[in-house]
Amino acid sequence: MAKDFTPSSRNREAFELEEAVLGALMLEKDCIITVQEFVSPDAFYTEEHRLIYKAINELSMELKPIDLYTVTERLKAKKELKKVGGASYLAQLTQKVGSAANV
């Protein structure tokens, strides 16, 4: 699970950056439009983060709202919520970001 993952010090900054991007995407619904152009699921270091980003991307493509609730529900429907660390991990992601302004 993502919450148990402890990256090496070399990868820690990348891991934290991924968490901040995912958290920002769930806080600010329009951020995905900016990010989609530059980021693909393969850009994420962990499988958990790739799955979360894919869920966010799918919601965007379907023109559905992107927030903590909808991402949680999408992952639950795909039976991937436990794989990513559960709803509590998703909530932690949104708390790691003060603002989505600099995504």
C-alpha cells in the first residue's frame, strides 16, 4: 500500500512531489486540464499513484467532478481503493497541499 511505502532518500522528493500533485488535483477541479498536457500515468513512481492519477484522468474525460469523494468512489468501483492505501490515504494527499495554485 502507498501509505507503507518508504522510498529511498533519493526518491523521497519525487514521491512527495507526486503526493502534492495528486492532492492538488483533488482540491482544484480545473488543475487536471493543465496537468494532462504534461503528465501521463507512467510519470508516477509508484503503482498506487498511477492508479489514483488514472482515476482522476478518467473522471476528467467523462466531465465529472474531481474531488476526494469522486476519486474515492471511482477507485472503489474499480476495486482499487485498497491497492492505493484506502480512503484515508487519499484524504492525506489533500492535506499535504495548502493550495493547488502552483500545481
